[in-house]
Amino acid sequence: MTTTPTPDPRIETHLLPPGTNVPNNDRLPLVIYRGALSGASDAASGFEELFDRNGWGGSWRDGIYSYHHFHTTAHEALGIAAGTARVCFGGPDGVVAEVAAGDMVVIPAGVGHKNLGASSDFLVIGSYPDGQEPDMNRDDRPVKPALLDKVRAVPLPGTDPLFGPTGPLLRHWGG
């Protein structure tokens, strides 16, 4: 199967400043691609194929945790394969986004995310730039400057997870 992303998805960006217990990323915005994959008969496999083709590996199928968490060692792509959800990005004082099947979210290292509620069929395909592996952190302690430095040191991906080396992510992240 060869999957093609929607040629011109609507893109939203949110630059999230450091929080008390979530470092966020004050250099790279959260990027939401609305309707990034439409009309695919198997959106889960479609996202997996596109992520793999564009150098984003470590794919998994699941949901989004119902507690604030973040990764300091990897950026993360989330392809919404089925259902809908309300997700808080950036910690308790962050932004809330409604996501639906066909949307994709690219979360920069350090940006908190939490599922606030989802449909019973909600399914996410997650992936990371090749060479990056996520750690797991909760918002249970104050952010220290060293943690912000660690987040800022995570290398930019070489490709957009859907569109490859010329995709919009690289423009939004200055790559």
C-alpha cells in the first residue's frame, strides 16, 4: 500500500512557554496538521507507512495517557487513526485541542500532553525521529534549568513525518 498525505492540510502552531512543572519548548512550536490523512481505508497502517518512509521510527498503537507527561529526549508524532479526543498540551495552563481521525500532531521535546477525554474508538499511532528514544516524565516536580537545557539539546528531525524532507514541519521548526 502506498499512502499519500492530504496535499494541503490546515496547520496550527502553538509556542508553549516553560511551565512550573512542565518544561515545554520555548523554541519549537507544537504543530497540528488538521485532516493530514483523509480517505485512507486503514489510517493506522497509513500513518505507520508514512512515518517509516520519512525516517520516524519506533511506532506504536495506543491512546494518550490521562495524566500530564512529557519527553526530554525525543520529539513525538501522533497520528490520530480513529476517533476523537480533547488533549491538553503544555501542562495544566496549556492549550486544549480537539483532535480527530486524520489529524496529526508533532510534539516537540519537553511539551506536556494529557488526554482529557476520548471516544471509545480513539486510536493513536505514535512515532519518533530515527535515532531518538523517548523517556517518560510526569509533572510531579518543579522544572530546573538543566531540564530545559536537555530539552533544547534534542536535535531537529531531518524530515517531516508525513511529507519528508520538504514538509512544513521543517519550516515551522527552522530546519
